[in-house]
Amino acid sequence: MTAKELLNQPWELNQKINDKLEKAERLRQELYGRGVNYDNTSHSPNSSTDALGRAIARIVDFQKEADEMIDRLVALKIEVEHQIAILDDRRYRRILEERYLFFASFDKIAAELGYSKKHIYRLHDEAVNTLDEKLRQNATGCPLTVQ
């Protein structure tokens, strides 16, 4: 796995979590708009409550799935943080942590660190390349020589 693939995993999982939570919220909003039908003229007296119960169960399922994904996200962020920690340059570590663990924009990172956005892009690329080299080095067990 490349450094970029490793670093993108938390963001991708975070997007999936957001999708689940958004689906749950949409269903919740639908339920508030629908209400409960108290008219006894429907063909089946339980059809309205059955539909309501199924919708509530789906909301609970979406929320449970999101909670499980959040647990995985926390573990994944810890794993990625450990990989980022192998970098010697603290600027590299800070940029990668802000970008891939806290999902900060390059504009925000540049402002926080007091660098231009262009310089942050350059440092980011160097950090990813350095991390990639270190990950390959750790996988093979021997130091790589740069030519």
C-alpha cells in the first residue's frame, strides 16, 4: 500500500459515515413530515404503524452502522497517526496530521503554519514521498538509497 492510499483511508471512511448519518437524518425528517394516521378507514389497521416501525428500525440500523464505522475510523486514525510518526520532520508530520486526520484544507494548514499555500503543497508532496519511502523501507527491512 502506498502512503497516499494509507493516508486517504480515514477520509474515505469518514465520507461513508457521513453518508450513513445523512440517510438516517433524511428518514427522520420524512417521519416528522409523515406523522401517524389515526384514521381507521385504511385496509389494514397496522399498516401505518408497521411502516413507521420499519422506518424507525432503518434509522436505528443506519445509526448503529455509523457507530461501528466511527469505531473503525478511530482505530484507523490511530494506525495512520503511528505511521505518520515515523517521519523525522515535524513540519511533515503536522501537515499530514492536519490534512489526513483532521481533514483540514490546505488553506487552513497554510494559515495555521504561517506558510503560503504553494509552500504547503510542496511540503505535503515531500512528506508523502518521504512517508512512502519509509513505508517501503519498513516493508522490505532494508534502507532504500535515493539516486
